[in-house]
Amino acid sequence: MQNSSCCVVRYTLLSLFLAALLGCSSSKPAPKTANSTTAASTSASPADQAATPKPTSVPQPAPQPSEPPPPPPPPPSEDEAPGPTRPTLRRHERNRATAAAPAPTAAAAHQPDEYALGEQLQAWKNSLKTGAIEYRVPTVMVEGQISTVTVVIHGFQDTKTTTMTDATGTGTLKVSSRMKAELLAPLKPGEFNIAAQSGDPIQFIPNDGFATWIWNVTPSEKALNQQLQIRISLVYNGSSGQIQQIVEEKTYSVNVNVQKLSTTLRQSFRQDPIAWFKYMLPGGAGWGALAAFVSFLGGLGWWSNKKRKKRASRRHEA
């Protein structure tokens, strides 16, 4: 009897313990591991295990990757295609480009080089040898009187020769077989009357000799600081021997003061009376100027006298 009552008491206490345990598990569900489940099932009696419902297993979600997988590599380009694909594509592209490009015309094929002549002239000028030049330009001229300007160019084997003792200037320059010399008045072209004594400004330059140019220059009026310019040019002959190009080599400028005739005569007499008399004697440069001046006065007097006689005859007839 006592054993049965003890069993009842134990059963009651065990039921209360299990009920309290189930209430706690329902309010705070916690996952049970395999070790805890095994321990509970081991400690419980067979009757309690039969009364206690077995927890159902909750399926766990599958783990998701933290980063997306990398994209697949791009397909190979046409230039990187293996085998015969690449040469074939390039050959097709060349064929298309050749077909699209216009064929060169005959005019374009025979078009001359823009700089061929300039390069040819430069090479020719660099191959020329060095000669010499002398020139004489009077720095003081007289109004209405002729003065002489002289230029001498020496070949490359005649550079030591001197032909002028009173040269205004000298120098060196490139020389060709034929050269051109000109005398200009760049500031006031009408200030001087320039006449060349030799007709052709282009002359032959001997290798061991020289050529001479002479001009007669007549100033038109009194002026100070006028300028005369000597321009020397090289003459380039073509394959046929004809003149093909004229290339300017150097220029030489000289300042000139033009005086009146009366001022020149007065200055000459004060500086050197003997030279002044020689200048005014027949054959001197001043004699011609004086004769021209006297002739002008005589002509003016004759014209005035004739006009006076005509007026007198008209009055007498009236």
C-alpha cells in the first residue's frame, strides 16, 4: 500500500516537473541539440517519453552565396580568332579598302613636286664658289650733273685683284658663270635718272677675271640722304643653256647728298681754287655745266627779245 502511494506521489511530481518544463519551452523556444535531446530521453522514464510529444524538425534554409559569381569571359575578337579566321578577315578588309579607294588619275600621278625647283636651286647655290666685288658710288652729287657709278665683280680665282683705288665699298659674294647687276633708287625712284652704259645687265664672269658695269646717274634736284642701291643676282641656267631663274644674292646701299651747282662751285673754290679753275676750264666737268647754263640764259634772252619786238611791231601797226 505504501509502495503504491509512493509511486503515485512520484508520478505526480514528475508530471508537474514535465508540465513546467513544457511551459518554459513553449514560451522561449530554443533549438535542442542532439546531446540535450538524448540526455532528456535518457533521464525520462518510458511512460514520460510516451506522453511527451516529439518535436518536429524544422527545415533549415539553404546557405546563399555572399557575392554573385563573376561573369563569363567575353568571346574572342576577330583579330584574336585562332586559325585561318584572322588572316582571312584582314584579307577581306584589304580587298574592301582597295575597292573603295579611287584609282589615281593621270594628272595626279604626273603632278610635279612643289619644292623640287627650290631644293635644286639651293643645292646649286651651295655648290658655287666665292668671288669678290668692288663698287664706287659718289656720296656727293650735283643737281643736274652726271655722276658715274661703277661695279666690278671678280671670279673665284681673281679675288685678290683690285681695280679701284677709291672704291666706296668691297666685299665677297657667291659667283656664278653669269651674273646680273642693277642700280636702283628704292626710296625715290624719280629722284635720279639712271642710264646704263652697257645694254645687257647680265654679263659673263671669268673664273680668273672680272666683269664691269657702269651707269650714268643724274640727280633731278637738291636732296639730302638719298639712297642708291646696287643689287647683285645669280643667274641659273637650265639644262638647255637658257636662263631659267635669277636668284638675288646681295644688295649694297649707299647714301648720297645732292647739292645745287652754285653751292658746289662755291665750296670747290674755297677748298681748292686751282682745282676750281680746272673744273671750270673747257674739258672740265664744270665747263659743261657752265656752258649749258650760259646757253640757257642766252636762249632765254633771245626769246624775250623776240617777244618784245613782236609787241612793238603790233603797236606801230595799230
